[in-house]
Amino acid sequence: MNILYLISFAGKAGTEKYVWDLMETFSRRGDVCHLVYCEEGELSRKTAAAGYPTVRMDLRPRHILSAARTLARYCREHDIHVIHAQYPRENVIAVLSRRFRPETRVVFTSHLTIRQGRIWRYVNRKITPQDACVVSVCTRGAELLRENGVAPDRIRVIFNGIVPGPLPPRKNVIREEYGLGEETFVFITLARYAPEKGLDALLASLAALREKTDLPFVCLIAGDGEEFDRIAGEIRRLDLEDRVIQAGYRTDAMDLLCSADAYVSTALRNEAMSFAILEAMSCGLPLAVTDVGAGRDLAEGCGFVTPPGDTEAMAEALCALRADSTLCRELGRAAWERASRVFDFRKSAEELRAVYENGTDLL
């Protein structure tokens, strides 16, 4: 099968990891995977370096119809069987390309959990009945797709996932690098410095936690982004310099996770299935996450789920984890087991392969 993955920005976030993992998985099985993108980034450079057909096209909003024609021509030249679009605009382009090459099947994965406006709801009602399938990576996302006018009979929930493995050994990277004592409890979050990630709420929760416990703790934030310096100012304003570590962008995320005691996410919106939370679960970390996107799907039985923006509720959850080492161990073990059982990427890939071949016919 020839599969084309369509994405505007080929950067380094969770969606790009999703695409890369699928390309790697299906190419090993003999499929030919192509990447078509608009803005260059880590994903496009990686796919090109790995030898995947990687093509840049103008997918900007004002060029949607011409992009559809160009995409159809590429599909015809390379006998593409399936276009897997990653966001709403890419889905519109992919579906319109079928006007010029109707035999190409289109699958659309929704990676965001947002309420779209009136225009997008109208577009969805017109466009999505022509999709072979609209994939939501979490339960809440499927609910929002229906509210956003997506054809209900096209929607299917296929959880994103990771390849399960044995529980990795604990490490001590964070304590050694930052000179922390063994008695210091380490929370960790992997997050881009962007408004939707709720880092202000995280700081407010940590400030509240400081008032609730005398036990030592720190929170390490691994990531970069446009709000890095502003958040640094907030850390100073709240007098949290001894409680928050801004580690910046790191390439050793798994080592960091294996060195922490609990994972926290204070995302406010736009999240669907967080790879960072999945990776934390695979390392046996208990969770304190907000009820955004797949937060409830992920944390069931292995952590705390709080309303987005409710800093007092998050502080209580963090306090419960900090106060009870037995609870942390039990929830951490449950997180690893849940990641292995429910969020097995191999199972997700098999379901997607069936969707590529049959659309929603197997539902």
C-alpha cells in the first residue's frame, strides 16, 4: 500500500511523532510511506534523511484548491492509495483532491480538542462525509468532533499509544545534575512554553503546594517555546526559584522521566493524546493531570484528574502524591500496566491499517 501523510508544519511535537511512528511501522511491513508538508521542521528533515519520499507543497489557506490539484497529481503519479491528513485544513485539501483523483481514500486524524466556530462546523458537515474515517485519539475528542459537525458515522476512537516494554530502572539524572538531595520529591512536566499548556497554572499550584507541606519538592519543566522568559519572570515573582527548574529543551526525556517521582500536566486546552503523559506512564510515574483531551482516559486508576485551571485542586493532588510514597508506588505501577494494556501502539497501528483498507466499514 502507498500511504501519504499530509501535515502543514512538519515540526517536533506530538502529531509529528505520531506520523513518524506510523511511517516507521508501516514501512517495515512493506508499505511505501510519503510525507507531504508545507513548513519544514524536524519531521521533514528526519523523513528525508531516512529516505522516505518527502515533498514540500504550498498548503496555505488561500491556495487550498491549487494544493488539492497538486496533491491529486502527486497521488496519481505515485499511485497513492490513502492520504492520512493530520489537521482540519489538510483534511479539506485531501478531500478536495478526490475531485481530481476519486480513487484515493482519505483518513483524517483529529489531534486537537477544540470547539470550532460556525464556518468550520459548516465545512465539516460538507467535507467529512467524504472521509473514509475520522480518527479521534481520545474519547473527549470524539465528543467534540460530533459537536463540530463531523459526520458521526465516520468517527472512530483509536487511542494513540507507545510500544510497551518492561518497566525501566530508576535513574538519578535530575538529582545529580541539579544537586538535589534524595529526600527531595521531583515532579516533572514535558511541555512547550505556550499558553495552552497552562504553565502559569502549574506555578500557581506549586506555590499553593508550598503552603500545604514542609516536605522538600521541586518541579522540573523540560521544553522550550515563546513564553520561556515570561514564565521565568513568573517563577521569580512567586519566589519559586528553589522549587522550579527550567531545564529547557532536552533530548534525554526518558532519562529525566525515570529520575522523577510523579508527572504533572496542567494543560488548559487543545490537548488530545499527550505523548509526554504516555511516556511518563511507561516509566511508572503516577499522574496529576487536568481533564483536557485524553487526561481522563490516561489517568484512570493511576493518578489524579483535576479541572483545567483549578490550581487549588491540582495543589491538593500534588500534596497527596508528595505525602504518600506507598500511594505513588501503587499508582506508578498501575500507570505502567495501563500504558502497556490500553495504549499499545501496535494495536493502534493495526486498527489504523484496517481503516486504511476499509474505512468505517468494519465499525
